[in-house]
Amino acid sequence: MLADVAIEPPAPSETVAVVVILRSGIAMMDTFLSNFPPDANVMVHHLGIFRDKKTLQPVEYYNELSPRPAKVKHAYILVPVIATGGTADAAIQILKEWDVEIVTSISVLASRAGVGKVTSAWQEGSRLVVGAIDSDLDLQGYVQPELGDIGDR
């Protein structure tokens, strides 16, 4: 489900997980974290997931999630661009298996196809916040017009 941007501070007994998709999500981290009150319990984790250029399928290469503390119920995924939706979907599935109750994916730009994939990944437990939606992907899975792959160096 697409959602409005609303960062609700966690209850004092609760911790929020912020999951940064490497490398591109790092650019969003400081600004996103500044929206939480200074006394909020926020844990930052990193997931390394890239899209295979031939199959367009996500490949996980790094996961620093520790065993989930019982007090983590909500996680935010920072993924700047959602093209095919594979990376965000993979991150949602990892967090679902981590037993988080709600996952909110935050993205600057997404394709319509990517939005469809992410919003259907876990309908009852996830939300998606996107700054803008472009309509097309090319055969390489790049958002059109000409954005390319945000993960490319």
C-alpha cells in the first residue's frame, strides 16, 4: 500500500530498525534519521543487495541483521530507486522472516512496475512511500527516461 510520509516515534519501550540498502541507501540515512526524536530507540542495519544484470533478479551479498530484539516491531527500508522492485521485495522478505510486524520502504523514485511488485510483496505488513513514479522500464530494467541503475558505480 502506498503511504504518506509519517515517521511515528516509537514508544519508549520499542526500537525501530532502519535498514539501509547498500550503497545507494547510505545517501538517505542521515536525513532520514534526523526525523526521529533524539531520545528514540533506533537501530541502523545494512543489507547489501544488487540486481543481476542478466536475470534482473536480486542477489544478497551482505546482511548484518543480528537476531531481532523482541522490542523491534517496525522497520524502515531506505532504497532510493525502485526499478523492477526486486531489491525492495527481497529486503521486505528478509525483514518478514526477521519477524518484523510492519515494514515501510522509503524511495525517492520508482517505476510503476516496481511499485506493483513492492506493494504486492507483503500487503498486510508493508507500506511504500515514494517521491515520484515513472511509467516505464527498458529491457535492462532501468527506469525511463535514462536514469540507469542507481547501484552502478
